[in-house]
Amino acid sequence: MKKLFMFLAVAGLATFGASCSSSDDNGGGKDPQLTLKADKTSIKVDETVKFTVEVAGKAETGAELYKDGTKISNPYKFTEEGEFNIVAKKKGSLDSQAVKITVTKGGTENKKMTFTASSNEVGVGENVTFTIKDAEGNNIDGAKITLAGTEVSNPWKATAVGSFEFTAAKEGFDPAKVTVKVVKKITSIVLVVEDPENTTEDTGMRFSVVDQDGDLVTGSSIVIEGQPNPFPTRDGRLTITGAPEGTYKVHATYESLKSAVVNVVVKAGNRPTITGTVQFDGRTENVLEEVYGVSQVIEGEGGVLIAVWTTQTITESWVLQKRFFSVVELDEEENVIDGGIYTGQIEAFDIMIFSQSGGSALGSPERVGNEVAESANMAMTYKVTLGAGSSEVFDKVDTNNSITYSNGKNSVSTVSGDAQQVQWQAGASARGTKGGALKVGKPLLKAKY
């Protein structure tokens, strides 16, 4: 009997030990911890959230969800705005930490509006009327228009020069912006002749163009009667050189505006100084004048532009006329860009001599077709340096020419001093010579900025 009791006692202890070991394998008797996850935590009213419950990283079924203590379904649709704490619960498990869901006011997205001004550029003192429409083109009533945060009236009156950004806003619409530039409106212009009593051939004609308030008018132009093109100003000021002694009718323009015509008197300045001689037909005469200019621009092969320069060395009896052909470029106004004429730039040239009394050339070079024959025995150096004369009106010239003409006569000339750049016209020469020569046209006036 004693042995039986001892056996039962040992067996009971063994069974108890096995039971304790099994309990330790299942977590030592602790309840498992639930973890709650949401597919989103910030939503709009009437949106749905789907929740997931896990234990130790594995999905857990059978758990129930509570919103602030009230049981809810999963997924769950939130129908009111606010902040809500959601907790997962399951018998035999520890409750999850709360997941906060933030619900904001829902509704449709803001509509688009179109915000326009009657003009995006106006003058000081003018009104701007704003128009605000929806996507269907209907007017939006009750919209608020602000400038730098301050509400403005519609229409709005411009009172100062500048760039102004306006904002239109109304509940239910995305705000829209529009920019209006306010400029000074020029209503009249006046041409001012600077120091008219001291306007000479050397100083040139000096002008300024001002508006009704006396401010300089940028972009204005000076028009001299008889000149083919206006002279644009840059900042409302301009000096025009090259005009010989005389009276000129001048006015200014700006867009559609025109100033009154002003008579400008140019007084004599420094006269050109020239030295040199022309020898021809056994006589020698002193040079009285030297003029030069572009008589023609022609387009050669490959679009290359060739300028035909014509010069005249004038004596009491003769006009010695020279023509040079050189490659040139034109500026935006199709004027020849040049820094002077140099022998090294010249592709070809010829020399003829005419009588001041008129008639055909007294001597011209031999030609083969349009080319000057080598037997013409021409030798020449020619140099004109712009702006290097005794004043800004005249340019510096230095030439030496000799030629034996087809009739056997020859001429030799040397010139040094001031030359004047002029325009050219087909017909007679400077002293009335006819017979294919060119004549000096109007003086070539130049804009000086």
C-alpha cells in the first residue's frame, strides 16, 4: 500500500511538470497583443477606411473594431467630420493601440474661374473693368477682387505707373489672378532744338523730343524735309551731322503723333581743307573739292553684296571720277556698314575724266567687255578714314591716281585733306557734267547718339 501511494505521488508530479512545460511553450500564460492598421488615416466625409488586425505580424481573424467605444464594421464609412479613435478587441487577446482617423469636411472640388481685364495695359487715369466667369462662360456674381490684399472696386481706376496683380476669389472656386500694366500715355510731342543760336556745320543739329509733361520720348524719330528716311532717337535725344549751311524744316514723330514743324538754321562751320592737283592734257589744276559715297549696292554670286563707291575730285575745269567695287555688309536699315574705303578692300576700279562744261568723258579706260583692260595702265592708292577730318562733318582722304586712257591721253592726281560723304543720283555730275557720270545728291546726314 505504501509503495502504491509513492507511485501515484510521483506520477502526479510528472503530470504537473508536463502541464507547466506546455503552458510555457504557449507564451507563459500571457494573452497575445493585437495590432491595428488602417489603409489611410486622413480622409474626407463619406470616405471608407479598411482596417487590418495582426498578432506578431500575422493576420488575426475574429477581432472586432470599436470607434470611441462603439462597435463598427470593417471596412467602415465615416459620415461625419472629426477625429476618431479606433481600437481592435478580441477575447483572450490584449486590445490594440488606438488608431486615430481624421475626417474633414467633404463635398465637391472647387470650380475653376476665368478672370480677365478689359485691357492689360492702360494709361494713368484710365479705368480697367474686370470680368469673372465660370467654366461655362457664365458671370460669377459676388466674387471679391483684391490688390495686395485690399479689396478694390470694379471698374478700377489706374492712378500710378507700374505693374499690378489682382486676385479674384469666391467660395467654391479656385482663386484666379490677372496683371495690369499701367503706363504713361503720351498725348502730344514737342520738338526742341538744343542751342539753336549756335547750330553750325560742325556742331550738327541737336534735338530732343518731349511729351506733354516735358519728359523725353524714347522711341521718337526726327524727320528732315527732303531726306528719304526719318532718324530714330534712342532716349529722345539725337544729334544729326553732315548738314551744310542752310535752313531745314524739321519735325518729330512718335507712333501716330507729330510735332509742329521747326525751321532749323545751320550756320557755316569749318570749311573743308583740301590740297592736291590734277594733271591732264598738258595742264595742271588745283583740287577744289573731294566727295565720295555709295552709288549702288548689287548682289553678287552666293548673295554677296557689292558696293559701288563713286568719288569725284573736282577742279576748276575737270571732274575726275573714280568708281570702286568692294564687298560690304548692310545694317538693319540697309545702310552700308563701313569704316572707310581702303585700297586693300577694293575688288576693281576705273577712272574717267569729264569737263565741267559738260559732254562725254574726255578720257575713259580701255575695256574688254565690262572689265578694265590691263593696257589702261592704271595705278591708284585710295584711303578715306571716317571721322578723321578737321571736324566731325568731314572725313580724311589721301589718294594718288594715274591712268592712260584709251585715247592715249593720261591724267595724274594727288589729293590730301577733307572729303565729304554724300548721296548720289544718276545724271549730271556735281558741276553739271552730263554723259553717263553721276551727280552729287543731297548731303549724307548722319545720326550721332
